[in-house]
Amino acid sequence: MQQGTAPCAEDKGKGSEALAVAAYMRVSTAEQKRRYGIPAQADATRTFVEKRSPWRIAGYWEELGESGSTTSRPALNELLAEIARGRFDVVLVSSLDRLGRTEAAIWCCLWQIEDAGAVLECCDQTLGKPGLDRWLTIDRLAQAVEADYCRILTRTQSGRQLKAVGGGWPGGPAPYGYRISGKGVFGSTLEIDPTEAAVVRLLADLVIEGGRTLTDLAEELNRRGILTRSGRRWTRANLHRRLKSAAFLGEAVFRRSDQQWGGHCTKLDGSGRPLYGESVVIPLPPILAADRSRAFQQALAELARPRRIPLGEYPLTGRIHGPCKRPYVGCFRSNDGVRTYRCSGWQEKVPCGCFFLRADHVEEKVARHVNALLASMPPHARPMLSASSESQTRLILHAERVRSLERLVAQCAEELDGLRCQAQHSRVVAAALRQLEADKGALERVLAHARDWLAELEARVRRDARLTAVLGSAVPDSEALLPSEQRCLIEQLKVRVDIVDAEFRYREGTKCLTIQWHERTGTPVPPDPTDSLWVRIDELLRTRYRPHHFRSPLDLRAALTGMLHRLRTGILWRDLPERFGDPGKVRLRQRTWLADGVWAEIVEILSEEGEGTPVQSHGTAPALSISSGCVAESQPGISLGARVVNPVRIS
């Protein structure tokens, strides 16, 4: 049969003095970090290497608190990078379950190690030489590892189920309003927490009274100095979760099938039923009387929060810094459907007071900066151009592995067809047939995992190809990338956004009609009127309006100059300087001229004097300073919208 492509540790050692061994150790829970899991694995690998004279341990890699069902882990990723640099020949684990806890995770980690250029070995099992035997051995061991993992999971879940059926608390944090009695011992239950129960009763009273929104309720709790269990301020989001908890119902449901909110939820089977046991209602000592609980549920229905719309990633999370120097994070405002970035300090005990940013505006400005930065760099100096070739190499290696497995499966099928007609005449042939069928089944399982990993590698190559196309273009356009790809590029360029205008405040509402007209028609804001042009504009106004239009104490020429100033700067009407006249009267005249079509004629006359400037929208984004950690040939200042920010710092 066709042999596999995996290297062999013994072959690597031929002709060399010693093999560099990387000992990989992993524990999956926080408790194991403080115990003997890592020392025991280190001792096993050290003893194993001491019995092989050409081997030497060149480094230890500890994976602390990482699940064995994932394929991307911090220490493993660092180890793969070191292997690719040629610093290790062998990756040694004390047992195969340290590499992964599921078949898919084990195979994916193994293939990443082999494609990086090293060999995997286990202290407690011999994996064999490359080819069919090694694949079959690893498949058998991986099945045993996953079966053991499932047994542990089933025993744990069964124990939790029995505890819940008996009225005990099966684990996890207690619902708000309760605390765990006898925590850490057999038979722990829930009891009322007096402090939190008082908050529950207060919330019930406020909700039943009515007339308040979720935001109002959260602000009322904060005003009274009441914080969440973790010591943070209340928000409409965390308050809504508390209001839907068991504290207001007098019962908790273990394995709820009607609430699925992400990875930490009840796992369901194909029919939508809980996978590890039926839902269990755990009665709790009531905090609210039955009539108050019913009244609360009726009032809460009117406060139902709309479901959030999934909006993907926020590429600038952690890259924006406000006046308080804390990073901004992506946030969705469900009341008006606006994507924003908010300072991470707004939920602290003492909020920082930083304003939020409209995500679309700041992302557009950063994209312009990134495009200008890339355009100023020679193609060979742009980052990540080598990533595509690395991904392509991994894809080619694994595609060959998939083809090898497909050939083996096809060869097994041919041999099975030839043996089936002989099996009825010979016990030996029948035994060989059964073994070959088992081998074919094992290879098909491995092939299925290999194809899944191939699909993931192909997706990475497509992503890298899009990045390479943008980075290699003479006119780069980062906005053509997906949000996750934009984030990858922003991290590579080490982009940082600082808010320069600390006094800025985002203004809700609709843009004024004049700004809308300029944006709709694409008309720039013209220069201020000269003496000769004002004479023509005054004649135009007198032909269109009656004498009372000019009897106001308002200086129409100064008012027109103020209108143009506001359109260029984006300031509020109330911030219009006094030299232009009363802001209310100036605003009224501009609205009249626009409605009568006179404004378009005025702009046409003023545009004869020279080029205009783009209209500045009314406070959609503050002045920003964008810097990068990459070195570019030129360091120009970058204009963001109509505001020219500090020169871009490229250090």
C-alpha cells in the first residue's frame, strides 16, 4: 500500500549528533495549573528522553488552561513557529490526550506539527513509522482518547443531573438573589442572599410601577450606589439578563432548551432536546410573593429588549484610545441599530465619561489612513506578503496527504472486492476480510478529518490571497477586505487611533437640510463673498424678496459668511461666533434661501471665485490622530474628513 508522508524521528536522527526535542505539556482547567499536572508531564518526558541518547530536550512548552478540543492554542502556535525556523526535530507529549481530547483536534495538531517540519512522539505509546501502520495506530489511540473524554463528560453530566433532580445545585454561579449553601461539599443547595434579595425586591417594585425603560432602571440603581455582583455599574444589557433570571420566578431550570446564547449553553441533539439529560426544574426559596411575581412578569413583558442583530467583527476593537487612555471596544446600540465603539472604562465603578464613536465613520477614516500608508511603502516593504506563500505551502503538503489517504482507501476497496468472493471458502480469508474492512473504516475516518482540515486551509489561503491582492496593489483598498481581514491587517501595521478632540460630543438627530443638499448634489462649500460678488448676490436677493426681508438688523453679508463657515467646520448653530449675527436668525435665513432655490444660485455665483471645500457633516466624528508601527518612506499629514488632525506619527 501507499505509504504516508510523515517524517520519522529515527530518520531525522541519522547523520546528526542529537535530535532537538520540544516537550509539549497541557492542562485544561484553572485548578490543574496549581497542582501536579505540568510537573508530572515534564517528569515523564524527561525520563523518556534520557533513555534515548541521541535526543535532548531543547525546550518546554506549557499550555495552561487550554481546552483539548481546540486546534489553535497560544503555546502550540509559538511552538509551530519555532519548528518552522528549524529549532526542533521532535515534539514529545506524555500521552496523546495532551495533544487533544477529540479525534479532530488530535489529527489537526499532528498535521500542523508534521507540516512545520517535526515529528510527534508519545511517552506511553509507540506511534510507529510513517505510513499505514502509523495512521492506524494514531486512529486507534485517538478513538480511545475521545471515548475516554466522552465517558468523563457523561459521568460528570450524569452526576449533575442526579444532583439537580434531588433539588441540589448542579454547579456554576448562583442566580442573582441567591448564594450557594455548602459550596464545595456534597449536597450543596441555594439559599437567599439578603443583600441581593433586597435589590430583587426593589427592581420588582420599579418594574411594576411602570413608566421606566431598562436604561432608566439601570441608572436608578447606579444613582442609589447599587452595583452588580462583580462590582460594575448596571447597564440595560446586564440588567435585562438579571430580570429574566430565576430570582423572579422562584425556580431555576437546569438544562434549559429555550435559551441558547453562544458556546456556554445547553447542548442539544438533532431533535432540539438536551443532549446529556432532560431539563430539571429546581425549586428555590421564593424572594417575591406569588402575586408580586405574576405582576412583575406582566410588567416585564412591556420592557422586552429587541434581539440584537449579529454584525460581525469590529476591526478597531482595542486599537482606539480616548482621553482616559483606556482602549475602546465594539458595541451595538440596539435602540437605534447603530454600530459604535465605546471606551472600556464606561462600566467602571467611576465611569471615565469618554464619548462613543460611530463605527462606520472611524473605520472609514482608518481605512483611508491604511490605504495612504500602504501606498507610501514600496511593495517589498509591505507586511504579510510572505503569509500567502506559507499558507500555500501548508495547503500543498496537506493536499498531498489527502490524496495519499484517498489512494489507500481506494486500494482497500479494491482488495475487499477481490476477497469477498473468496471469504466463504476460507476462514483465513474471512479473517483477513474483517481486518481489511476495519482498516478501511479507520482510513475513511482519518480521510474525513483530513478533508475538514483541508477546507480550513483553503479558506486561509483565500483570505491570504485577498490580503496579498490589497497589499500588492498600486492603489491599495483595505475596505475591500472582510472585517476579520481588516483587523489582521491593522494588527500587522500596528495601527493606533487616539482621540485628539477631548471636548467632542456626538450629536444625535438628522443633518440639516443644507448639509443634505450639499452631500446629495456633491456641491462643495464655496469661498466667502468678495465685494464684487456680494453686489451680485444682493441684487439677486432683492429681485426675489420683498423689502421687509432686508429690514432685519441682521447683516445679510455677515450672515452668509457665517453660513459658509458652519458648513466648512461642522459646528453647532449655537456655537456660531457672534460676528456672524444671531444664530437663530442666520439659521432661519439659510432655511428660507434653500427652500426657495436661492441658495443654489448663491453657491453658483460664489463658486466663480475659486474651488470650494467639502461640506463637514455636523459632528459625526471627532478629530483623530492615527499612528502606525510600520516604517514608511514618506510621513505626510492625513486629513480626516474636513478636520486636519495632527500629522500621522509613523515611528
